[in-house]
Amino acid sequence: MKAAVIGGGSTYAPELVSGFISRHKEVPIDELWMMDINPRRLEIVGGFCQRMTKLKGDLFPIHLTTDLTQALKDADFIITQIRVGGQEARHQDILLGLRHDLVGQETTGVGGFGKAMRTIPVILDICEKIKEYSSPDAWILNFTNPSGIITQAIKDHTDLNAIGLCNVPLSMMYQAARVLGTTLDHLSFDWVGLNHLGWMRHVYQDGQDRMLELVDAWMADPDIFKVANVPTAKVSLLESLNMIPCPYLQYFYFTKDVVATLKAKPKTRAQEVMEIDAELMEIYSRSHGDKLPELMQKRGGEHYSTAALNVMSAYLNNAAGVEIINLPNNGAIPGLLNSDIVEVPAVIDRTGARPITTGKAEAELIGLMQQVKAYERLTVKAALSKSKADALWALVANPLIGDVTVAKSCIDEMNEIFDLGLE
């Protein structure tokens, strides 16, 4: 069994390899191929990963390549984690947003739009090669952000087995378990939404809903479920939801506060990540591979490998495991199309992944979901049509932009900065 990581030079990659090592009995891959277009990053990160596996008895060989075809050939699982334009493009996205008093974050608002516009054509080219060279039953596990939009593009324009993954729901689930003094195997979760637009509505322990206890704990200590860019005193405004929104909803609920905070920071998040990445690359270059650096926690991506390995294990072992993933709605959330990519609990076994019906979503949730989903679909259309008009209406549909004049200015600047070829 062959697994391939496209974007293997990411400083996240060692955490994924650590998961493959620790869970090799559940997910017994025979070989792992790490592919990246940057040979230096690949050599440093990949070399560290090779030393990791060597210390654990060479459970599986790790091959490094800059050749996409070589990495994909006969692959059974393909993990996509690419960043078109790198962190510098992310930095420019953030600055563009802030120039217009908008959120420029890499998965929401104008920043997520810019990243999607650059990424969708590239990911679909990769998908063409997956179809040609990989196993006929290959699974794509997509981590590339914005994950929901990228997965929507893949599912709308290919017939490949693909799901979108994100560590946010899993991280919140682990935190809920810690607050309640238990473990995940004693809990079940009602989660509804889109990627980076999700809500933990109910948490059940032995049939008892403990959601209100979690909300009370969050109100007492907002750091439990972080809303990093919002004044702590304002978090209490969310108490009447009686559920816990994922941290990315701060961009929608407290837009002005977030923008003000981001404008006041001396560095963008992209600049911070570039500095962390440089330190991690130095550590990887000289480490024996005996442990993951603590600095990785500042990079983000907690439980990233857990999300991937849980899905792979449930599929390979026909376990009927329930995981929160991004996949076609198929009636799970009434009010959205069957083909809309949503983020909900799904049952995973050898037959594939099937969403669990969430029931009717509250009015305060479904309206926002419908608007953001319209934006996501229009973004996929714009990325492929290369039409300025399509791009305009995508940004106007986004609740974080909305204004036609502002949207046009953003598109013109983005088209010039990144040479998107929009006409």
C-alpha cells in the first residue's frame, strides 16, 4: 500500500509521518512518497522524516521526489497540502484585505478567495494526474486550504474519491473532553456547518447532553475555546447561542474587532509563520529525528495527523468510524444542495464515507451557511472561467465583503499582484 504526500516539504509533514509510525499496525503502509516542488525544503523536511522512521526500525521506506507523476504512480492514498505562492502570497493576501479594512485571513474573506483562485487550477491539474497514474480506488485526503472550496472544486469537476480534512473540529473535540474530564471514546458530537464555519451544537456523554456545561465553562474562561483576535469581554455575547462556534467564526461575529486587532499587529500571521518555519527548518536539518520539536505547536495544525489517520484506519479496517469531515451534503443539512460540500460527522468504512443527517439547522446558522456556500461555489466558477465578472459576484456574495466597489478594487489589485489572468 502506497501513500503520497503532495506538499511534502511542509513543516507540518513530520507530524503526519509521526502518525504513520505510531499507528502502523492500523494503517500498514508499505511506502510513503513525499513530493514537493521545492527541492531544498523537501531534502530538509524529508531527511528529518527519514531519520524518524529509521529510529523506529524502518517500518516503511520514505521516498523523496520533485516528480509528481512518480509520487502518484499506483498510490492508494494521496494527501494534498499545497500552498500556491507560499507564505509570501499569504502575506500579500492579508495586506490586501487590511488595506480595504477587510479580513485577509487565508481561508475566509478576501484572503481565502485569493488563495482559492490561485489553488483551484493547480489542484485540478494534480487530480488529472491522479486519475491517470494512481490506483483506480485511490483516496484523496485534502488539507489544502481553503479546504471546503478546494474539495468542492475536486468533487464538482472530477469523479475521484476525495474528502476534505481539517484539524479544527478534532481539536475542539479533544478540548471538550478535557473540560468534561473524560475521553473522546465516551463522547459523541453533533457538529454542523462548512469548513471553518462550523458549530458544536451538542456533546453527549452516556446519552446526556453536556453542551450547556461546556458553554458555561467557556464563558468563565474564553481561552478554553479560543477566539484569539476578539476582546475577552465580548465573548459573552455568544452565550445565547447555547453552542460553541469554531474559532474562525470570530471573523463573522466580530469583524471590526478582528480587523482592528490585525491592523495593530506589527507582523502578519504569514510573517510569523515564515519565522517559525525558518526555525523549524534549522531544527530539522540538524535533528536526529528522535522527537518532534515543541516549536511545531506554534505553527498550528494540532491533531493534523490524527485527522488523516482516523479516516484511513476506518476505511482500511472497515470500522464504521465516525469522523467530522468535508464531503457532499446528500441531505445531511436541509436547505443545502446534495452536492454542496459540508462539514459534518460521517460514517467511514470500506464502502466509503456517508454523512450523518444533522437535522434542521437553526435559522441563525443556516442563513450564514447558505450565503457562504454561494460564495464558495461562485469562487470555484471564477477560478476556472478567469472572468472578472464571476470573481466580482463571488466576493459580493461573501458576507465579509459584500460591497461591489470594494470587491472590484480587491479583484483588480489581486489580478495585478498575482497575475491571475482575469479578464
